[in-house]
Amino acid sequence: MATHTQILFVNRPKPGKLDPSFVFKSVSKPRPKASDLKDGEILVKNLYLSFDAAMRAWMGELKTYRDPLQIGQVMEGRSASIVLASKHSAHKPGDRIVGSFDWQQYTIVQPDNPKYGLESVPDGVSLKDVQYVAGMTALTAYFGLIDVGGASKGKVVVVSGAAGATGSMVGQIAKCLGCRVIGIAGGPDKCKMLVDQLGFDAAIDYKVDRREFTKRVNEVIGRRGYDVYFDNTGGMILEVLMNRMALRGRIVVCGSISAYEGTQDPRFALATGNLIPTRGRIEGFLVTDYIDRFPQALTHIVSWYKDGKIKPLQTTVPG
Amino acid sequence: MATHTQILFVNRPKPGKLDPSFVFKSVSKPRPKASDLKDGEILVKNLYLSFDAAMRAWMGELKTYRDPLQIGQVMEGRSASIVLASKHSAHKPGDRIVGSFDWQQYTIVQPDNPKYGLESVPDGVSLKDVQYVAGMTALTAYFGLIDVGGASKGKVVVVSGAAGATGSMVGQIAKCLGCRVIGIAGGPDKCKMLVDQLGFDAAIDYKVDRREFTKRVNEVIGRRGYDVYFDNTGGMILEVLMNRMALRGRIVVCGSISAYEGTQDPRFALATGNLIPTRGRIEGFLVTDYIDRFPQALTHIVSWYKDGKIKPLQTTVPG
């Protein structure tokens, strides 16, 4: 009997760096076949699974913006896939789609069930690039930066987690809008990549001592301060950035990577006092609130990608 | 020669409770006379000086929303005063006015100089009540609560420093709007006063241990959370309140009383993560941005006061 591989979520990670061999287990299961399909179903082959920082939060015991993963389930995640067989009138073999098909090689999907969030791959976008260019991280970057942050031409935008999927898209969209863009990332290699490959105006390495980091932030951002800080990390970086806000600056709270591993002291000096003279704003958001405008946003992003203004940034791990 | 009393600002306060005998000095000076007036000037007698929590911040070395006070100057502050003599066509003896006339018994004022921020006392408002009812704290409460906080009928409003000039006005205006109002104040007497005299729906004493305070906050605010938290204090109270925000809740940053004395650990666990599912917002503001709408706001507040819906809350210290 033909088999395929599933990755199960078998243990909640301990604080600190995630140990994949503890958290996940690879199992071999009977492979779904075209002959298993009921009416209204399709069989997909999953070619590119996405692995996102937010998953670290799903793995905890607490409800975040979604319920926690359950022990023993197939690891959830979105995939760029191809339709192999179809008993659904709107899908035919060879169609290129993206959806929540989980970490397994093949999935039988009910396209009409909204839990799969099934989408077509836009023309001109490769299956390999589609999750970076047209996935939730790209949409998160777009609406957080523009709608929550109010970014527009000439503004100064700072983004942390800048070498990640969301952060690198934030910086690239901000460049497309005509902003000055400063990325914060860990280590000189990532910082060099942001400037040399993605066209950021500057990058700041946060993996230095705090005094050095603060000095660099002040130098690079300058006295006027930033208009938008897109915060993917929280923690020390947020604390330092709180004090460099320009008049009517905005901090967009997108994630708290620094808290996901549960090892950092979550306390810091919240300088809310600085929000008074600046009339500053800190605001959280969920991209799902903008679902009606996803098609419009994707039109913009895909157009920038086709023009070569947005470069896919990804690490592909075969197997 | 006739004299009058001036209060000089002679030393910046040390961290901790302010010692008036160290910070201020009372001096006797020649009293300004009607015969000293030049054209365009008026002589006022200052009857009610205001003493505000924000002054604690003015006394520090650092620029806040204004420059620091200078050592040796007459202490700045607003006063409800009466015109004694006038060489200005728009003012006549007996006029009741409010302005930045400083801590002294008599002041010669140039009404056309905007630094005095001279205003008439609205009809039907006593000279004793005018600074509470129609002063900057009332305007701060009004615009912070309504414009920044978005308070309206049926919303749940929490305010800290609730027994202070700004906080008590926030709560009373919120009641006039039809909100459910919860005040946070120090000690059972203040809490009782908020409910019994000012009509707050509930009050929470923060001068208890943190666990007890958190428990009370959760009980009183309830599972749904608050829509608006008007923050006058920062610190521990803000930290606890961060976790009780309703969907699309807003925190209005008005002041940081907890930081003024410089003795509390300013670090706390900033749960920015909670801003994501709630789409919450933290925002600072300065009332001076709303100057064009001051007359409109005062019409509302004075009307509520005349109807007995807003009661003056003040401690008058003679002498």
C-alpha cells in the first residue's frame, strides 16, 4: 500500500529554543487516493509547506488569537499545492492552490469548507513564491503598515523581525510606497542582506549590548524620530524604540517574538509618558479584519512582485 | 508700602514625597498698584490658585510637554481672579477671569499676551468652582474621554486617579454620556466618595496588595472588559488594566502620576500581546490640540454643571 508522511504535533515545547525532535513526530500513513474522493472533494499534493513564527504561539497552552494546537494532531499550516484529482466542479487536476492543508504530503480537501481558506495562485506567481508574495504574512504586512501604521510616501518606517517573512515584506512594501526604511534584525549577515538584497535604507543589529543598540538606534533614526514602528518582537527592542517616536508616531503591534520562547524577562520600562508630547499611538490588529480588502491588496503586492520591486525572501528546506 | 505674598520655586524636589518647605519659599514683595498700570494692562487679585498633579512634572529637570520651571521664579499656575483696575478697553473692574497669573496675591497682566491664556468665567459658574468646571483639567477630561477614548452611551469606562481633578471629571462626564463608570483611587474614603457623592458605578482601591487589586479589577470590570481606560497613573495599575480590555478597547494616556515622584520601579510586564486579539489601542494626547473646540466643550460641561450633573470636587486651602 502506498504511504505518505505526516508530521504530528506531539509535545508542547518547553521554554527556550524549540527542539523539533521533542515537539514533532514524523509518521508514515496510508496515502489518500483519488478513488477515496467523495462528491465535492479534491485530492491535493502539498509542495511547499509554510513554517511561521506565530506557530510558536499556537503550540503553547494558552489561547492566543486562535485555540491552541491539540497534542497528537497533524501539525497545522498552509501549503502551496497542486490539484491531483477532483470531484468538485470548480477545480480540475493541475490547478495551483494555497490552503490550510496541514503538514502532510497529500490531503483530501472539501473546497467549500471555509476552514481550508482555499485560494488560487495568482497568474505570474510561482508556486514556490506564492506564500511569501500572496500569503497571510504579506497581507499582514500590507494592512498593518498602511491601515494601522498610516505609512505613506516620505515617512520613516522601522520594522523589527525585519529578516522574517512579515518584517521583510513590511520593509519592501514601505520602499514601494516611498518610505525611508530601517530594519532591525539579529546578526550582521541578516542586516547586510536587508540593505544589499532587499533595498532597505539601513539595518540595525539588535544582538549587541543594549547600550550599543540604543546608540545605533539614535544614530540611524535621528532626532526627528520614526513615523511608524512595525513591532514583530516586543521586549527590549520595543522599549528602546518607544523613545524615538516622531510627533504622531505609531507603533503597530503585530507580534511578540521575544515572548514566544518564554525565557526573557517580560518586564520593561514602559515609557508611556513619551506618548503624551508625541500624541503617539500603540495599536494591535488582526489581518482577518481586512478580509474584504484582501483581493485589492493582493493586486498591489503581486504587481510590485511582477515589477521586481518585491523579492521573495525564503528558506526552502526540501524533504 | 503695601506688600503682597509671592510663592517662589526655589529647589527641584527630590525623589519621593514633595517637601513644600524645601521646594517653595514664601516672600513678601511690594504690592502692584493701579497707578503702576500702563495702557493695555489690568491689575487682578488672585482668589483661587490651582495646584495640579502635573506640576510635579514641571518641577523636574527634564522637558515634558513644556519647559521645566526655572529655579527662583514665581511658581506658575492658573488662578480664578477678579479685575481690580483696568487700562484695557475689554476689561473693567469687577470682571471675573481665569488665567496663568502665578502664585501671588496680585498680578499685572497684559490681556492681549497669549501667555496668560486669559478667559472669562462663564455665567452661572462661581469663581470657586470655575477652575474645576471650566479649567484645563475639565477640558483634558472631555477631549481625552470622548475624542481619544471614543466614549459614548453604554460603554464601560475605567479611570485611575479618579479622585483627582481630571479623573473625577472624566468619571462625571462619562456618567453624563451614559457610560458605566469605574474609578480607581487610593484608600476606602476616596472610593466611597466616588460612588456616594459623584455617582460612579463602582470604585476600586489600589492601595492593597497586587493580587487583591487584580482580583477586584477582574470582579468589578467583568469578563467582557472595558471599552475605555483613562490612565492618569501608569505603573502597576496600567499593567493590570492592560489585561482587561474589551474588543477594540482604548487606553487614553493622560498622565503618569506613579512616575512623578521617581521612586517606583518603572518596569512592568507590558502585555502588548493582548493588543493583538483585542485590536486594542494605547494613545497619548495633549489638550492644546483641541483649542479650537474649547468653547463647544465648555458649553457642554457648564450645562451639565448647571443641571447639577457635575459636582465640583475640590480641596480649598485658605491662605
